[in-house]
Amino acid sequence: MNATPTPTALVTGGSRGIGAATSRELATRGYRVAVNYFSNREAADQVVKLIEADGGEAFAVQADVHDPAQAAELLERSAVDGRLDVLVCNAGARFTPTAVQTHAWDDFKTKVTDELASVYTLTQLALGVMNARGQGRIVYVSSAVADGPPAPGMAAHGTAKAALNTFARFVAHEAGPLGINVNVVAPGYVRTESSAQMPQELQRRLAENTPLGRVAEPEDVARAIAMLVGEEAGFVTGEVLTVDGGHGVARR
């Protein structure tokens, strides 16, 4: 009897924060995880070591997902034996909060373009690989900021993530007949290395204004992603799942 092949997941930006937590979470659920990184090989290797120490399978893959040629090579190297079951697009485009009045158009345009560039080629190629088996899962990591401004200076980030959400819905519509589910996870504030510089007082106020009484950890988002790629969400596609502990309820 042939053994069941190990399912494979690719997590972009998988070496830190939400990406690292997602890589580890999917590994605990039986996936062989391709941990994508851009420049920090040491961080990616550490994620792989932690996964292997827990009995899972993982390997690090370097690529700039914004570059079509590198994205194509990344997908080819990640799809072990031509199989890719899950694509988690977590690597986005960095930004500096800037008011619209002073935000140069070229910088604004770059943020929006890079956000979509980070997922576009990977989505196209993943659809082809997944279509060959008639099944697959794609999850994009967006942001609750797409629903409206939580603070000044977030127009470029919010617009880019809103565009990502809309793109995901169109992909879901086309991918559904192929047996591929496409969804979005939209976190609110998450305590990561990149957000560590936020003033403690602001973090405290965020926690106080969150019905669940705290800010999110990367593992909270990772578990939501794992839920969407699991069988429990087999009839869910084209949805944006907000993961913010209820913080956005007051804004609705």
C-alpha cells in the first residue's frame, strides 16, 4: 500500500512574526512547510529547527516575492513533487505612516503596487499547480485597517490592503470551480518584532478597547489561518476573517 503523501504548505514571509507562527502551526497539523524569507536566513533556519524539534518537516526558501521571476522559482522549489496544498501570502510591503497631504504619489503608488505584486505571480502559479489535483487552499494576510482608519497616516496601508481583499474575492470566484478555496485573514494590531516600537501606553489603550481584553499575538492569527485551510472551513471561500479580539466592533 502506498503511503499518503505529506501535504505541502508555502508561507511567504515565514521567518518572523505572523509568518513564523503560521509555519509552526501548519507543521503541527501535518504539513511540510516551505518557510520563505527575503534576507534573514538565520531567522528562517531557526523556524525550521523549531519545527523539526517538534517532529515536523520544513525547509527554508529564499526569494523576493515581489519579483515575478523569483516568485516563480520560489513556487517551483516549494511544490515538492509538483504538489502544493496550501499557499499563505503573508509577506507584504513595508510602509511608513504618512499623512495624505504630505505623502508623495510615487511612494503611495509603490505601497499599493508592491502589496499586489507580493501575491500576484504566486497566485497565478499556485492556481495551476492546485488545479492539477483539483484542490487547494490560498490565504492572504491583510489587515483590519482596510475597513477604515484607526489612526492618521494609514491611507496607503489601508488602501493597499483593501485592494488585496478585493483581489482575493475575484480569485475566489475563479478558483472555486477548480476546487480551490481562497480567503483572507485581517488582523488588527499584533504584537510582533515590527510592532514592538509602538508606545506601551498605546498598546495598553488598545488592549483596554478590545472586548477580549488584550492585543493579539502572532499565534492568534496563525490559528485562524490554520482553521481556514482545514477541512472545517471546506465550504468557506471569498471571506475576510477579522482577527482583532473584537476591537473593530465599535467602529461598525
